[in-house]
Amino acid sequence: MTNRHQLLVDSFEKKLRKLLQLYAQEKDTNRKLEVELQQKREEVMQAHKTILELRSDYEDLKMAQILSGNTADREAAHRRISHLVREIDKCIDLLNQ
């Protein structure tokens, strides 16, 4: 080989090693980002679960306040409970079909 060809081969090998090094770095970064993404997804799921629990607690507290309130509040609670019972009955009917 001539000196010129050897220089081209050496340059190619150097660039190939650099490319492989960059690929390995990007692969490692990608793996770290995937782990971080999974952690964030788990955090979001936990936050969503907490929100649902808090909403349920809020509804329970609201119902307790209504039941312990004045006559108008009790009537509203009675209507709400009647509505919930009707919804439950509909669900039961759907399950029985």
C-alpha cells in the first residue's frame, strides 16, 4: 500500500472507533433515560392512585357533612343516596344480563 492509502485507512479506523465510542455512550444514555422514564411512570401511577383515594375521601366527607347538616342538606343527601342506589341497581342489572 502506498503511504496515501495507509493514511486513509488510519483515518477511517480512527473515525470508526470514535463512532463506536459515541454509539456506546448514546446506548448508555438511552438505557438511563428508559429507567428514568419507568420511574416517572410509576410516580404518575402512584399520584393518580392518591388522587382517586383523596376524591373518594372527599366525597365521603361531603356526604357526612350533608347528613349531619340541616333539613335541606339532608334532603340533598337523600336525593344523592337515591341516585347512587339507582346507579348501583343499573350496574347490577347489566351484570345479570
